[in-house]
Amino acid sequence: MAKWVRLCGVAEAPAAGQATEANAGGTWLCLANVNGELAALDNLCPHRQGPLGQGWVENGRVVCPWHSWAFDAKTGMAEYPVGQQVQVFPLKIEGEDVLVEME
Ligand code: FES
């Protein structure tokens, strides 16, 4: 059953245009700030498991630092190669905490 898990404090969230790695109950996720809006995605790139949270944000996409595959922060879909996708987790802010919904 899905439940909301604390990812980090609002003050620890990345600034606009940046991404970071954050841990939600033992699972590392990529937390990205796209134009002031936070998004939580799988941290492992489907190409060769590069750490997306160590990448950057460009045109609404999280770019993998290893070979630059880029994933839409809202859908998780890659522009190239077509068909590649990472999971995007529902996210909300409650008080001072950033929460994600995990299975
Ligand atoms: S590991 Fe992410 S693009 Fe290669």
C-alpha cells in the first residue's frame, strides 16, 4: 500500500535548475527543482544506472550526468531514446517537509 514518506526538509531542497539525491525511507531518489517546482524521480538512470540526482535540469528535463539522457520531470519520459522512462513519484509539501508517495 502506498504511503507518504519524508524525503527532506523544504530548506534542503535544491534551488531552481538544480537536482540532488535524497533518501525516502531507505530509497535514494532524484529530487529536482524545475522552475521552482519540485519533482521526485528514480535516481537510477535506465541506461547504465547513472545517478540522476547528480545531474542537472535543462528545459524541464533532468539530465543524467553520465551520458546526458534527459527525462521529463513530470512524466519521466526520455526525449531520446524514445521509450525510455523513469518513475516519477507523487510529491507534496507539508509544513517544512517534502514528502513523496512510495509503494
Ligand atoms: S547512465 Fe545515464 S545516460 Fe548513461
